[in-house]
Amino acid sequence: MSINVNVFFVSDRTGITAETLGNSLLTQFDGIDFRKSTLPFINTVEKARSTVDYINHLAETSGSRPILVSTTVSDDIRAILRGANSLFLDLFDTFIPVLELELNLHATNTAGRAHGVADTKRYYARIDAMNFALEHDDGQSSRGLASADIILIAPSRCGKTPTTLYLAMQHGIFAANFPLIEEDLEDQKLPRTIVPLSEKLFGLIVDPDRLHQIRSERRPGSEYASLRQCSFELRQAEAMYRRLGIPYVNSTTMSIEEIATLAMQEKGIRKQSF
Amino acid sequence: MSINVNVFFVSDRTGITAETLGNSLLTQFDGIDFRKSTLPFINTVEKARSTVDYINHLAETSGSRPILVSTTVSDDIRAILRGANSLFLDLFDTFIPVLELELNLHATNTAGRAHGVADTKRYYARIDAMNFALEHDDGQSSRGLASADIILIAPSRCGKTPTTLYLAMQHGIFAANFPLIEEDLEDQKLPRTIVPLSEKLFGLIVDPDRLHQIRSERRPGSEYASLRQCSFELRQAEAMYRRLGIPYVNSTTMSIEEIATLAMQEKGIRKQSF
């Protein structure tokens, strides 16, 4: 029988930092059924008090002490949360005093800077990047390709679109993607539109079994989805990447974040923070 | 003259957790020019050693001690990084021992669980959600609308698409969006397709000035972009949301993350973690 532990990600804003931090820590523990909830916008003394009441109630009825992962900037609110019957892990409590000493500065104690619209210019850079990605998805438009920071290429259904959108959304990168169709792959030639942009290219492949499975969901029983066709396209794509010196990854066991990070590293693209 | 401090986000995987943690902390300090770099995939003793050499070199030449924000799981690699001439802040060093005590368990010390493909089923849920969002962007398709978890509605260019894609990418939520066109707004009636789905609706507005500015970039000088037209559409949209009891936000000063978090909270949608 596995143990249940209630975990709360509490924040005065979105709770995204608390979730990221908390999930990273919790993945290090096996055999426990963590029941996670995010409590965002706990930004008044009243909301903090009712949060504590709720956590205390759960602590009494559930049989195990909850864990509270907090990224609450306000000292007042944090003091209330600390009073809950829980293991209290707070990002600011822990690291801000060390940084204040190091930098010889007082922290500003301002909430919501991490995922708020701190900087309008950057906000628009991100929206622009997302629009660019949508307009240049799957070779739809070649108009702005020359302004792309990176162009992902791959046979159909290898994961170009999610990675492109992730690069735009998380990092404000101008990412496009271009499909490699059977003709390109047979001739071992890049589509003509992207030949002059070869410096920007980054290739994707996956394992043939995986591609067969993904394509079969879309078009079951088709030649397009057959293992034979998938293997052929992937073999040809990989051969072309190698011959032309295009960096690439096999993304079969990778997350979108990992593919994006590798692609940026390979292309020397610096991350922007939002 | 502002002070420069080099900050490194170091990780054995993508570095996303280290960036989130570090950026949250750094936003609390004004007046310092933080020069941030992410060093992902520092997953061997050799890479850790050359990271330390690089940081030490910078510490000597830059005149201020670098800050190293680490989320490195391996004890060996962390021990090497700790030797660098820097302020060393490590997530695992800090919180894992406390959690081990609380849970009466040893941490597994496995890298890359936070942003790796830990769970294939979840990975596909996320890709499915992104495909759903792309297929149901801007009222393109009504085929699957009934399976949407949420449908964002707004006049053109109020930020429906980025929020929809964010909900899909970050949380695996089936999010669609539907435009409110002039006819809908004049008649104060929802588009017929979404009338039966009113439980799923969430509205967006922005300030008229902002909308005027955004639309002017697309179609400068047009009636569509005029302040008069923008004000009219927004006034009508807000009146309709109120009359029909559709929850909504004015997103002018909000980030995509904040809009998404509010919308999920309002609709009682639970977050998934990836």
C-alpha cells in the first residue's frame, strides 16, 4: 500500500515557480503518492489564513503531514503560511538572505515578477515569436524564413511543431519548421527554399517504431504509416543530415524541453527569460 | 554605474528548473546587471570540471564573484561544482535532506526527471493537447469543440491564441478559442456554435489603447484598427460577458502565465505537471 502525502504549491502569483521547484524535488522520491494542488494568487492575509485552515484540516483528516512548497514574497503572508501544520519549504526564506549578504543589497519583496509582465517589450517579443512560429509552421510560408533563428526539419510527424512552438513561447526565439517530403528524401536534397538557409537548420528523427505508431493513429493501415515507409524516410533523413553536416537529434526518448534545449545549444542561441 | 554579476544556471539536464529558481530570486534585486547563462547537460565529471575552470576564470577577470544556481542531482558532479569560486546555490543540497527526514526515505538521485519524458502517456497527452489547440484555433473547426476543457472567446487580437497554446503546452489542457466578430458583438449574441458550450467559455478583453496599438501594427490606418472600433468591440464584449455570466479578465497588464492560471482557477481545471 503506497503512502499518500498532500503537497501544496502556494504562491502570491501564478504558482509556476513553486510547481517547478516542488515537482523537481518530488521526482526524487519513489513509492509515495503525492497529491498535488496549486494554490495561486494567495496575496492577502485573509486568503493566507483560509489556506492555513484548509491545510490544517487536511493534516488532521489525512493521517500524514502535508508539504507546503511556497514562493511567497510577502513577509506577512509567509509568516501566516509558516504556521500551518505542514513541512514548510519556502524559496525566499531559504535563498534570499544568502543573496542579500552576497550582493550587499536588500531584496525588494515584490510579488509576481517571475511570471508577470515585468517588461512590455519582452512580452511583445514573445507574442511576436509565437505568431512567427504559427505563420512558419510546416513550411506554410517562406516569406519570413530568412529572419528565423532556427528552422527545424524532419519527415512528417517527428515532432517539429511542438518544439517550434515551445522555442517561441518559452524563449521568444523565431523558430520555423519545414517538412522533408518523400521526394526530398529520395533525392537526398533539401527543399529548394531552405537551401540558402542551411546554417539555421536543425534536424529531427525518431525511432521507426515510434513514427509508425504515431502515423498509424492518423492514417491507420496507410502506406504513409507503414513501418517500411517510416524506416525509409528516417534512414534517408539521417543520411542527408550527416552528409550535409546538419546537426540533429533522435528525439524518441526526449521531452520537448530537452529537444529545444539541445537545439538551442547546438545553434548557439541564447535563452531569453520571461 | 551599475554592478555586473555573472549568473550561471547549471544542470545535468535542461536547466529549466535552475532558470526558474534563479530568475525568481534575481527579480528581487534591483540595480544589478545580472549576466545570465544557462549551462545545460553538465552530466559528466569532465564537463563539471571545465565548467568550474570557466567560472573561476570569469571570477578572476570580471571583478565580482559569480553566482551559480544549480539543480544537479548527482552528488559527484555537485561536489565539483561546489568547488568553483562562486556563490553556490543548489536546490537539492538545500531541500532534499529536509524532505528525506520528513518522508523517512532516501532520494533516488536520478537526473532529468523534472523535464524528461518520465511518463510516455503524459507526453502524448501533451502533444494531443497541442494538436487540439492548433486545430481549434480561432474557430477553425467546431468538430471537437465539445471535448474542449475550456474555450477562450474575445474580439480579434486580444491574445486568445498564445493563451490557448500555453494551456495546452504547459498543462495538457484541451483548449480551444473562438473569435467574437462584429456581428456577434453588435447583436450581443454568442456565435451559434458555442451557445451549447457556454459552461466552457472564458472571455478576454484588453484596454482599447492596447488593442488599437496591436491592430495598427497589422493593418495601420484601417477602420478595424481604429480606436473607435476597438473601444466599441471591447465595450460590447464586456457587456456580453457580464450579461451571460461568462467569467473574463482584462489581460492588459498580465502575462500569458497569469491569464492561463486565472482561467484555470475560474473553470476549476486542475493542472497537470509534465
